Amino acid sequence: MAVKVEELLTADINQPARYLGNELGSTHKPWDEALVRWVLTYPEVYEVGASNLGHIILYNILNAGPRQLCDRAYLPAPDLAAKLRSTKTPLFAVESRRSLTEFDILGFSLSYELGATNILEMLDLAGIPLTWQERATNPQNGQMPLIFAGGQTATSNPEPYADFFDFIALGDGEELLPEIGLILAEGKTNNLSREALLLDLAQIPGVYVPQFYDMAADGSVHPNRPQVPERILRRVATPIPAYSIGLVPYVQTVHDRLTVEIRRGCTRGCRFCQPGMLTRPARDVEPQQVVEAIEQGMQATGHSEFSLLSLSCSDYLALPAVGMEIKNRLKDKNISLSLPSQRVDRFDDNIADILGGTRQGGLTFAPEAGTQRMRDIVNKGLTNEELLRGVKTAVDRGWDKIKLYFMIGLPGETDFDVLGIAETVRWLHRECRINGRRGLNFNLTISNFTPKPHTPFQWHSVSTAEFSRKQKLLKEEFRGMRGVKVNYTDVRISAMEDFVGRGDRRLAAVVRRAWELGAGMDAWWESLDQAYKAWTQAIDESGLTWKYRQVESGEWNLFEKEEGSSATDSVTDVTDVSPMEVGREIKEDFPNSPDLPLSASPTLPLSPSPSLPLSLDQALPWDHLDTGIDKNWLKIDLQKALEAATVPDCSFEGCSRCGVCGTDFGHNVVVDALPIPEFAGEFVPNTERKQRVRVWFGKVGDMALVGHLDLIRLFDRVVRRADLPISFTGGFHPNPRISLANALPLGVTSTGEIADFELTESIDIESFREKLAAKLPENIPIYKVESIDLKAPSANQLLEAAEYVITVASAGSLTENGELGRENAAPVSVAPDANWEAWVKTIVETEAFWRVHTTKSGKTQNVNLRERLHKLELVEQKPDSSTSASGTTSEGRAVLRFTGSCRSDGNLLKPEHIIFMLEQVSQQEIQLLQVERSQLILGYG
């Protein structure tokens, strides 16, 4: 049964268009024709989830399958969550608007260590027991959907969250999820029990069912029955760009663009990077597939920007050729290309040529460390010369601001390395001046390194106390440095990430208790204080405080302290070099160098080939997950890190013997560099104005919940999809010449909106109407289209008045409701037996209703609202039998029509003003139930 979403999504809900489920690209399959019904749930607010590429791809793939239906759900914002609870309404899927309990399977994306509290919030809102144990003993067990998780964190170490899920999907889901769907369909047909169905699912490579495994005393995990594998394989799939073309949200999302993957996996071998280890081997997408997906996707979606996605886009050797081919094909569309963080050593003129467009975006590089020694330790594969060359190229090509990512707390790091971050920025400032004079602006993000499972640094010990101290060092060093903005990751977030990310099953109780105490949306800074308080209390109550304190002091290396061993036994403990000694020796190597920042001596190792600690052989909570990476190789690579030795990228040089390549995971697939097409020229906005078209349209049904700015974006995309010859403004940021006469308040329906379109060529009016209507949502109907003289004023300039139809109700006397003495009240005398007709007549016959108006600048002025009212009439009166607290009969509801000023200079009469006047003449509290704008009235002189 569908949830009555229209009663929930009122104008008081922030961004209600998040939850409509009728975006372009959404799929509405018949409920009764589906055998298996999925919900892909993203445990973040809509703006984050709806723009996640993996979410879009899997949604499209599942809906392409026969008898499979896939809907979506997102973490509701706090206002809607509170409304769901107060009205006892279960969380719903946005397309079918059905409760999540009506589906067969719910899939959560778990891509962040602290994201599980959001998952628990969604399960609770849906009325679903939080753990698999509770669901198994629930009387409605047979009707409960299966709950599973996928994503990077789920693949890396699902143990802290194992109690909450029936199974975990490890690795890529493009092939895995359809296989799961087939087993579910067969299980439903054969009426399998929940346990039997899970046992069948456990036979699929990539499916991990936690309840079929037990945790040993050392934290390791082993099967508790013979029918399941000892180790569970991570799945690997080939990217399919065509499935990236999907949702076009009404609201502005975090990544408000078309995104297409060009390369999956990274073999650079950065020792801190979990995604680089968990996505091997590298798989390049065929260039023709990328070009076709972008070209088709931009036409289908109407986006003005696209992004090519990879962990390291610059390692896609065909990038310059592919980017230039796309840029040439879309030359006349005012399209921009953006790339995620790039390898600065590969940034050159060829890549600069394809970036941006008429809107040059930001540029982000990640040196990660401030000295050459530290970059070698983490195997960054970046020299000072390459860093300087890349930044200089950016400056030469017009960038005046660059974002840089650094980390602190890396293994073997000294204070000298930390201060090297500031020295590197100072050096780049000095060497990369714009036009030889003006300094380059830098936006820095300094993150706290937290060790991740399945990386060579997974055994490293972090210290949040050291994070704080090193941040203080950098703040002192950056103080007074011009043109530099520095952002630091909150140490409390890093502590919680590390505590949970490398934990075992004992942490499930901590996660749950933290959620009960108010943790949620923990990655958002405005939620951080509450989240930190909740997490620390949950840890205190769990009896694991000692372990958390080890994170704070740098004494935790994953292993509980054993008798006769030191809890400080960690990777950094085997390094025996004084920070001050390192600093002195490095400074001696480069005493007067004006060309290079502080860097390590090429001959100075981190330590004299120390031996690895014996504790590296102990079991880890994630050893039962077969990611393809050989644990012994991680130990060897860690030894190389201790020696500051680098390992080459196996996509382009020799094999590093990491263990991935083979039958189960495949091999690196690298596309060679291609000839770069000749540049066809930048987009030149066509500013010609050959025709102006005026359109009268409506905004009805749920489209009333789409805000004004979102409506402007919608028209921009519609015009692109309809391929209409729109004229552009000039300047550095050309925009389409589309002008709406007046902003319609959120939640208000209308049958009388007006928009002007200016075109670069004349077009038949009926053809224009057909093309526009074909691409608009059905709840934005077109009523009339006219060609207007180009020299005529715009609709916004001509606007004089607006006509509204409002539904109102009396809720009792102002005296009863304690509102008689509120600001601006100026009661007008009326007869005791007055009704709506009398109140309307009194308003019409009264000369003045004064109200204090506050301008945007904060100034106040008295306004006579009556002067702005042109016409007011009672359309319909609906007596109500309810009585007030004093026993008098309520006047019920009424439908009123009024016409009032609506000018671009701010001379407006709003429906709220009519309520104000009604309350003055009636001395009743009047509620505004419904508003419709029936027409905008233009003054043609």
C-alpha cells in the first residue's frame, strides 16, 4: 500500500522535491509484474545519494532485468524524519511510495566507516528490526526484506557491522547483483525459508553471510558450517559507461553533472590508499564507449557539465584524445568538462586543453606529503620537479587557484616532514607567480592519516594526540602566509574512523549504542559535536574504552596487549630516527637551495633495514575476505616503505607480484594513448536575438514542490534536450536567455506562470511548443505560446498583478489562541455574527491595513496592504460543524479569490497578507490551507 506522501511533503519540509521520485531517468515498473522487488538505499541525504555513480549504475542494471523491480530510498533530512515519526509513517521508497517493508531486498551502500549509524536510522524509520538476529526471531520474519550492504567499507572490513546485515556484497556489483536477483527469484518460487535462501546466496562468489561465520577469540572469522567457503571472493566487473546515463534530479546535487567512468582500479600502489588496493586490477574503458556515452548522455540529460571518473584519470592514457574528441563534438553546446583530483606529474598542456570550457573549473592535486622522503615512504611516485612542473603548467594555462591535499600522521613522519608541507607551499608560491608578479592562491586540505585494512599500512599505529600537536605546528607555520587557505580534518572524526574501521564484531554494539545516543550524519560538521559525544559515551558503556584510548595515544596496533609483549609494538616503533636528527641532516643536504623545498637526502633511509614485528603474522578481522591482495605482499611492501623504497606502477612497468592478476580477478587492461584530434575551437556563445517567445505554463501537482532556482535549471536542461536554438548572454559565464516573470513560492500550484525565451533563429511557434512540451514534465503543462517583439519589455518588466485562489479556515478566536496582542495587530470592529462574506466585505470597504515590513537590508517601513489589494471575493463557503474551546460554532472553510500587486520592484501582495487582514477583521486565527496562482497580469500600457 502506497504511503500518502503528499500529506508529508508540504512546503514546511526543506527541499521536498528530494523525495518525489519522478526525476528524469527514474523507472516506474508495474509492481504486480515484478517477481523480485529491490530498494537500493543510499544512507545519506538525497543530494549526495542521487549523484553517486555506483547508485545510478546498479539502479539502471537491476531495472533492465526481466521481472526485477528496483526502487530507491535515501536518508530523510531531520525535518522529514521527525514528521515520519510523529505521524507514525514508515520510511518509503521514492518511486512506488511504498513502505520499505513491502520489498524483498534492501541494499545499503556503506562507503564510510561512520555511515552505519545512518543505516540504523533508516531501518528504524522503516520499522525493520536492526539486526539479523532480531529479524530471525521476529514473528513477521517471512515478510521481512533481506538487508545487505555493499561498497568500499563493506568490502574492506564488514565485521563491525556484521550484526546488522543478512549478507554483504563484496566488490563490484554489476554482475553480482543480477546473480543475487536470480537466486531470490528461484527462492520465492520455491518458498524457501530465510535461512535456506541465505545458504543459497552464500554459494555465489562475492556474497558473505555473517551469520554463517563465527568470530574467534583473536578476532579472526571462520565458517560455522561446511556449506560455505572459508574465504569469500571479492567480485570484479568491467565498467559499462552506458549505464551511467540516468537520474537528472530536480534539486541541485553534490555532483550536478553527467559522470562517466573511464578507468576502474588503480595500480599506482600508494601505500595508504585503500581504494587503490581494493579495486585492482586496472581496467580501462574503450575510448569509443566513453565518447558515445558522453555524447548520448549529454543529449538525454540536458546537463551542461560532465565529468570523467577514475581513481587516477591521468593514468587513462587516451584521456587527451577522448577529451578533445568530446569537446569538438559538443563545441556548440556550452559544455564543460571537470576531472577529479589528478596526478600532478601527468598534468600537461594536453590535459589542460580539454578541461573547463566557458566555465573553467577548479584544479586539484594531491602531493600527500611535504618532503620527498615521505612521498617515497607512501610510494606516491612524485618528485619535487614533477610537482613544480605541473603547478607551473596550471599557472601558464590560466589557473589562479589550486587545491592541494596533504596528510599528516603517516608512518615514519617527523616534525620536519610536517613542516615540509608549509615549506612546499611557500616554495610553490615563490616559483609560480602569475604574470611574474601576483602570487598563486592555494586551498589546502590537511587530512589525518587513518590506517585502512588491506593496505601495507594496516598495521600502523596512529595517535590523535599527535594529530592535534602536528596541526598546531602547521597552524603556526601558515600564520601570516598570504594567498593560502588551510582546512584541517577534525581529529575527533579521525579517531572514530580508525576505532571503527579496523575493529571486529564487538563494535556492533558500540555502533548501535552510538546511534541510540544521537549519532548520525557524522561526516557533517554541524553534527560533529553531537556525534562525538554519542560515540564516546557508547565506547565507555561498551567496556572498550581502553582500545579507544590506545587510538588517542598511539598505542593500538590492532592487537590486544599480551603478557610479555608491548602494546606499542607497531610499524613506527621499529623506526629509530630522531625527528631533529632527520631535520638537521636534510637541511645539510640542501643548505642554500632556492629551487627545491626541504626534501630528504637520497641516501637517508627511514631506518637501517629494520626487521618486521612478529605481530604482523597474527590474524586480522578481515583475513577471511579474499580481495586478491596477498597478505605476504603487503608485509613485503611495508618493509620497502620502512626503507623508503618505491614500487613502480604495474600497469606500465613490471609486475609487482601483489597477487591480484589471475583467473579470479583478471588482469590489467590498459588502452594505449591515441592521436589527439585537432582542436576545433572553444565554444563561442551565440548572442544573436532573432526571436522572443513567450510561454504561459502551469506548475501543478507535485511540481509545486520544486523551488524557483531548481525550475530555472530544469528549463535550461529542457531547452538543451529539445535542441532549441537558445540565445546566450555574453561574458565569461554565458547563460541561456530564459527569463521567468516571477518566482512562485514553494508549495504553491499555478496555472498562470510566464517565461520568455530568446532564440538565435526564428522558429515556427507550434514547432517550438511541441519540442518544449515533449521534454517538460507532465505537471508543467503549456497553455499558450506567442511570438513577442524583441524590443518589447520582458514579462518581468511588464508584470503588474497576480490573481490567487486560496483556501482558508477559521481555527478559533485569537484571544483563545493567545495571539490577540501579537505585533502589527490592529483589530477592526465587526458584528458578533460575522461570517466569511461579511469579513470579505469589511476588508474591501476598509481604506487601510497597516503592517510593518522589514526590507532585505533590515530597514522597517509601514505598508498599507489595502492599497496593494485590487480585488477580493468569496468563491465558496464550507460551514464546519466543529466548535471552538468556548463552545461557539466555527465558521469553517472558505475559498477566496483575490488580485493584488505583483511587481518586480517589491510591491507585492502575498496570500499571507490576506490572512493578516482577515484576522484583523474577524479576530479569529485564520489558517492558509491551499494556494494556487491562477494568473499573472501584465501591464501593456
